[in-house]
Amino acid sequence: MNLIQIYNEKCSMCGRCADVCPSYDSADIIPSLCRYIESGGKTEEGSPLEYDIRLCYTCNVCTLACPKDLGIRKLISAAREKRTQINGPTEEQGLVDPFSDNNLYKKIGEWEHPVRFKNEGKKSEVVYFPGCAASCMNKVIGKSTVKVLEAAGVDYSVMSGIDYCCGSVSAGAGNTGPLEKLGQKNIDEINARGSKILITTCPGCYRAFKLLYPQKFENIRFEVLQISEYFARLLAEGKLNFKRDMGEYTGAGGQLKLFYQDPCHLTRALGIYEDPRRVVAAIPGTELVNPSPEGSICCGFGGGVRTTFPEKSIRRAEEVHEYAKSMGSDVIITNCGGCMKNLIEGGYMSKKDHLPVYDLAEFVSIACGGDPTERDDMKLIYLSNKALRECLTKYDYEPFKDLAPVYDPDLK
């Protein structure tokens, strides 16, 4: 039974998906998308797109709300693939395509050297796949992850984020070409290293290896773990030792209250809620203000919305800060490079006081006694927006023009 048949048979048009969706307010989008997917699309007899499918965050809130596990997102993904088949990849889809000339990470790499990690190419039982973002943009994530692995005494190797891409983010935008070209190559490389465990920090990379690759490729002989799952395992084995009271370290004057931001593509899509909370709850001097994922909201980054509708995306990130503050949080902990970047930018764009934002591995690394990993949030925001302006003809979002003399490599 194909996707449209499933919706025709099971969807009752109850509207629960639209009730919770941050982008669409009517369940009428469901039959509209079904008509488009079934039709020839751009042909004379085909059904045109009646809704803007670029607005979907792919946050999966609709799927969880649906009593039949359907929602809107699955149809959006199929419609995006259909549109790509008809019209070819868009500029936006090329942003994370390693074969594209307007690749965002290649552009940033022209200005800032990507991270070359220790132990790249080594054979080991545990291999870390940092992906493009933790190597080129959110470098604090990749560097902090390696620090934790070393503090825990793990024998690990790293697959270069410059040489290896999972292809997942392009696939999520409707361009499955990179994933299909790269998947088996990645699997074969991990097998060749004799690795028994693959760990990822990016939810997109995790989704590729955990969900998408097994549907398309063969010979996966290793266990796939997101970094929060692996940290929880190290904690249970007594290998993750916290040496700092983070309340004292940050000067919180008591328990440091943490808000854990649930990344949509890791939680609602793949069900990882408990392990990251188990890890941060074990850190001395901290208190988790949201011990359950109930009420968690999207940061606004996903589904390509950040590149197509930046103001809309950033407003969502500002709402996360307000929500976390309403729960009494002192800091936000993320477990996704996209969430981290959007929350940092949303905090700076907010006219209200914003909360400090940490990556999970970064926070754990500090709690283990390591020195904080160097980071420059304003540089991250400025260069990523500059790269988007150079990679996309219609991207004109420029929130921090005054930073150009400080961070623009073309002006130095």
C-alpha cells in the first residue's frame, strides 16, 4: 500500500494535525498534497501545489497528534521529493549537498579552516561521525565530543566531516541524490575500520544511519548511537565521571536550572527523550526544569525554514527562550547543531534578556573537568548568514551588518 492509499484509507480529516501545526492551519492541506503527489505535478493535467510546502519545519508535532500516526509532515516530504523530481534541485537543496557548488559548509570553509580531528582514519571499535556542521560551523560540538571521549578513556576514531557527509539533510529537503550516492560508501568505511559502534552528534546524521540507510543499503555491521545514548551508556558503566559542581562553577548561587531543548528530528522523529535527560540530571549542582518532553516546542531551524523564511524561524527560537525562562531555567542545553545555532541567534535578536545556550557535549565536557571549548557565537552567526547570502540569490537577511569589519574575511 503506497502513502496516498494509506491516507485515503486511514485519515478521517479530524484536524488534530492542523491544530498543533506551527505553519498550517487547515487539514485541507492533506487532500491537496495527495492530489499533487498522485498527479503529474507540473504537467498540464497535473495538480498544482496549493500550499507552500517550504513552510514545514518537519518537526513531526502533527504526527504525534494524529491518532493514526499520519499527520502532515509525511506528505510534505513526499511532495518535496515529487517537486524535486519534476523541477530539479533548488538552490536551497544545494546548501548541504556535498556535490553542489553553493554548499554552505564549503563556503564557510573558504573563510575558516574546518576541524581536522585527532584519530581520523584510525581503526577502532568506536567511530565518531561529526558530519558537516560539527566540522565546519558548530565546531564546539565536534571538539567537545572528542574531549568527552578522551576523558572517558574511549578508544575512538573520527570520520572526517570534510571527507564524509551522510546526505540526510538534503534528503529531508527533497533531494535524495547525495544520500543515495554516499550511504554505502560511509557504511563500507566504518566496516573497514572494524568498528562496532558508530556515534553521531547531529540528529540528521543519526537519522541517516539509524533509519534511512537500513532501508536502502546493505552490510551494516555496527550499532548506531546518538551521542546522548552513548553518554548514557558511559555513565551507566562508570566511565563518565563528573568532577565539577556546575552550580558553583557558573556562580548560580545554588542549583543551576537547566532547560533541555528536545530536537525535533531526534525526539518526535526517532524517540530519543530520556537518555540526554538522564545524563544532564546526573551532573552535580544542576536541576532539570523539564524532566519530561511534555510541551517541548520546535526551535524553528528545521525543514529548510531557516533559509527560506529566516525571520519566521528566528521568532520561533525567541519563543523557546521565553518558554525556558517561564520554567525558571538559567541555561538552555541543546543536542543539535541546528537548534544550537538558531537558539543562539534567536537569543541575540530578542529584545528581551536571553539565556546562555550550551551543546550537550560541551556542557558534559565542562562538567567532566575540561576547559571550556573555545567558541565565538557572534562569529558563527555572522559568517553563517554571510555564507547563505553568497550561496542563495534571494537570501537578503543581514541582521548584524555592524559586525562586518570584525568578522568579514573580505574586509581584512
